[in-house]
Amino acid sequence: MDSAPYEDQDLVMASRESAQHASSVQNEAYRQALSELAGELYVEAYKDTMQHALRTYSARWSLSDSHHAA
């Protein structure tokens, strides 16, 4: 009885599992990088929105103060 076909099949399965694991590791690395980038973009967008709101309110308060002073 020759076991060579089974050994070849085992090698093919091991190769597929190894490739799948490598792909999974790479996908996880991409997911982590995208998550970090999304977090950084969120912080920058939040800061920009807050600065815009503060400038808007500051301008309104300045106008309001100038009307009261007159």
C-alpha cells in the first residue's frame, strides 16, 4: 500500500492552511492600520469642528459685546 498520495494531500492542506494564516495575519495588520488611521482622522475632524465652533461663537460674542458698548 502506497501512502504517497496521502502525504501529498497532507502537504497541500498544510500549504493552504499556511497561506490562509499568512493572509489572515496580513488582513489583521491592515485592519489595525485602518483603525488607527480612522481614529486619527476622527480626532482631527473633531478638533477642526470645535475650532470652527469656537471662532463662530467668539465672533458672535464680539458682535454682541460691541452692541452693548454702544
